[in-house]
Amino acid sequence: MGQLMEIVNMISKILWDYILIFGLMGIGIYMTIKLRFPQFSRLIPSLKKMFLGLGKSQKTDDGKMTPFQALSTAVAAQVGTGNIVGVATAIAAGGPGAAFWMLLAAFFGMATIFSEAVLAQKYREEKEGELVGGPAYYIKNGLKSNIIAKFFAIIAAIGLGIVGVMVQSNSIAGAVNSAFGVPIIIITIVLAFLVLKILIGGMGSIAKFSEKVVPIMALMYIFGSIIIILFNISNLIPTIKSIFIGAFTPQAIGGGALGITIQHTIRFGLARGLFSNEAGLGSTPHSHAVAETNHPAEQGFVAMIGVFISTFVICLSTVMVNITTGAYDPTINASIMTESATIMTQNSFSSVFGNVGAMFLAVCLSFFSLTTIIGWYFFAEANIKFLFNSNKLTLTIFKIFSVLALSIGTFVNPTMIWQLVDLFTGMMALPNIIALFILSKEVKEILIDYDRCKEKGYIHWEYAHQNLSKKDVKRNKIKSGLSTTIIK
């Protein structure tokens, strides 16, 4: 087993350190230029529209999600232990400057995730009365490659629905056991029951859970972080300076003596930024595909908000609390980097809230991990539907396997399953990046079409790959006055 994990670790290292950093950053920069910097022109209006619509009741048909539910499910997956423990690990290994490169990765990642979302919308399908989509679908329908699509679907189903839920359940068990002393077996039983209850309810249950829990979860952590920063406000400007100085000259803030080079800083910052918001990995398009919206570009704008929340708000909060409180420790033991980074973040919360701080962080970590389990399972299930055409027996068996994996995950060595998660997500990203590059022209055409529709005052899109019911066809014909096309 040890030799096998060494091989897994070696492949993961090659993928993330030498291929994916360039591939993911490359596609982000390429799409940013091709789409004419949508981060500047599209993000603010989308944020404004989202906030104005928060108090309004949104409803949709069964088998679909509202745009906000799709965003919540995507953020549920994006915001996990990586936003707290992973980010703390990045600045511990790469210095405060790693935060700068993390934000840069997120900036370009917005263009990547916009592309993923619009392609997932364009090439989505309907199976057994439910919308379904994601990279496997736009690889099959867009690239016309069923083999590559099936490869992605298999890797995504295992990587997210089996291995992925294991690492998140392990994080919950460790956090709750450490902070509250609850036995692992009790945590496992309660967690398995809770997750199974949500999953049995299907897409509707997952959507309702995400839209209720995710905003509360994020606001709790952000509010706690703001209080800590305010208590250490005198350190705010020096912290910001250390991030910018450390991004290019880490040795200027003591990094040179500790072995932190600019190469380390860039590597850890970019890798953590790309992994934490999942832009380009091919995971979040599964939720954006099922959103009921007037045009694919609109959901692309919503997807950009997910990256903004995940990295620019939550990841940056982790960075700021660690550095402003003085909890940041560049001398932590590299052999137990993840555990040390967790303690480092706990210390930052305890410095203001005392013992309650560690408990508060444990609660946040648990909620982050729980929502990631739900989000990742939903993404994995979309690929099971792709492979087995929504066979109910197959979906039931997969639910059981996923919950069993979750239960086993609470007792497994976290280092081993983190290595497996890195491997599977890396293997997911490769075909997805290729598809995004080849279909980039279509992404630009969709954005141009949206602007054209907006000028005419009628935003609509023809979903050519979605098999709508006869009722929907009739309704749309009446609405548009057309008899030969389906307008949505």
C-alpha cells in the first residue's frame, strides 16, 4: 500500500506542479483575453442583481434549480476545508505572498468558470424529467467524443462521489472530535444519517439544503473573521504590505532564511487558488447546467460570483486572520503541514474568542465539509446518470456506496485520501481544459449573443440538446410566436 501511495503522490505532484498550474492558469488567461475581461465588466452587475434578488421568492419546476440554488450548490462544493486549512497551509509553505498569487489565480479563474457554466448550459440534456449536464455532456455533444466523455464521467464519479466525500467526512470527524470530544463512531453515524436523508430527497432536497445552509455558513465565518481583523486593526496595513512584498521578494520578510523562495510562493499560491475555487476542474458546471435561466451567459455570470465568494472573500478571510493576529508561523513542521496549519488557524481564532474560538472554527469546518459532501455527491451523480442513463437502481447503489465511503473516511489516514483526491481532480481537469480550449469560440459566441439579445430587449436561448416535454414546447411556442424552434 505504501508503494502504491508513493506512485499516486508522484503522479499527483507531476500533474499539479508541472501541468495543471500552467494548464489552468493558461486557459484562464486565454479566456479572459478572448472574452475581453468579463471580471471587470460583468461581475459587479451580477453581484448587484444577486443581492437585489435575495429577498424575492424564486420557484422553478421539479428537476431544475433556480440560478441562486445552482450558485449555492456550486459554492457548497467550492467552499470546503481547502478554504481554511488549505489556505493556511499555502501561506505557511509559501509565505504571505502566496495570497497574492492565490487571488491572481481566482481572477483568471472567473473567466474559466464562466466558460464552463455556459457550455454546461448549452449542451445540457434532460433525463427522467430532470435537467443534467457538465463536462461529460459538453465533451460528448460539443467535441463529439464519447470515449473522452466517459473517461471524465468515470473519474468524476469516483473522485467526487467516493474519494471526495471520504476526505470531507474525515475533516468533520477530526474537527468535532478535537473541539468537543465526541467519539468518532457517534460522529460517523450522525453524519451518515444526515447526508443520506438529504440525498434521498434528490435534486430538490439538495437545492433547498444548499440555498439555506451555504449563505449562513459563509456569513458565520466571514463575520467571525471581520471581528478578529477589527481587534487587530493596527496590523492590517502591515499585513497587506507583507502580502504584496512577499509575492515578489519573500526573502524581504524573512522567507529566504526559512527556505521560502519566490518559486515556492507562486507555486503554493496558484495551486491553492486553483484548487479552492475549482475553476477549470470540471466540478461546478454540473450545478450550473441545471439552473433555469433565460440565457447560458446569465448563469456564467452567476458562476463567476462563486469564485469571488470562495477565494476573494472566504480564502482571503483565512489569510487575514492568520497574519493580522500573528498566528502565522513560517517555521511549522513541514512533515505535518496540514495539522500544523489547522492549529495555526485555531490559534488565530482563539486569540480573540478564547476557547470558544477553536469550537467556532470546528463548527465552520464541519459545515464547510458537510456542504462540500452534498455538492460533490450531486456532481458525481450527474456523471452516473451520464454513464447509466439515470437508471434508478444504479443511482440507489451509488448512493449507498457514497455513504459507505463517507463512513469509512472518518477512520482513514487523511494524508492518503488527500493524495487520492489530488490525483482524481487532476485527472478530471485535463480533458476539461482541452474541451474549454477547443470550444472557446462557442463561449465567445454565446456572450455576443447575450449582448445582442439584451440590446433587443428580449433575452432568450435555444436549447438544442435539451429534450423538453411537449408541455414546455407548446408553452414556449405560444410565448415566442414561433412554430419551429424552442425558445427559452
